[in-house]
Amino acid sequence: MRTKLFALLMLALPVVASAQNSPVGRWKTFDEETGKVMTIAEVYQAQNGKLAAKIVEAIDPSAATCTKCSGAQKGKSTIGMPILWNLSPVDGGWGNGEGFKASAGMNFKAKSVKLVNGGNKLEVTGCKFVICKTQTWVRAD
């Protein structure tokens, strides 16, 4: 019995380890000024084979509506809203994609998305013109 249990555990370890090597999953995003959890974002593989992310839950009620958006998105729910797309593998991570920051209502270039801290954190670097900022997301699942 112990041998079977040990064998099952050994089979499960590569699955757990490979999950930590991929950004696919759910991530907590944070307000840059207060450090409070704002949303849960889900990173997934899109139909085009590239990585993408969308908001799946608004933890902070102020993050539930896109108040700073313009056009058709103004005042709409952020749930289901794409926030990263067209991310390709680059330099040990992903990048060269596009992004949208709902809290500011602005598009940006998604320069780099890299796993850090053993796969428990995700550093997302976005650039607008020549100014780049990095936000750290924390694994939620």
C-alpha cells in the first residue's frame, strides 16, 4: 500500500513542478499605491497559442468597474476584461505583447512577463513610450 501511495506522489510531483514553471493560472494584482489586492487575473493560453490574461474577480469593489476607461468600455464591468494578450516566449519568460491597465484606462506594451520566487510571483513589465514599470503579481491558486 505504501509503495502505491509513494508511486502516486512521485507521479504527481512533475505536474506540480511544471505548473510552477508556467504563468498559467490565477494571480492577485495589487494597487501600486496602497498595496491592497485589487483583482484576480487569470493567465491562459489563447487560441493563437500565445499567452493572455483577463480579470476574473474584483476583490476591491473599486476595481469592479472601469471608471477611467474611455469609449465603449467606460463604466463597464472589468470582469472578463483582457489585460494582457499576444505574449510570446522570450528570454526565459514571455513578452512582446500588449496590455491594458483598467485602473488607469490605458494601453501599454507588455515588454516582459517573468516568473520569480520559484513560480509564486509574476513580474509584469509594461511600457508606455520610453517609461517602463514593473508590477508583481502573486499566485492565487
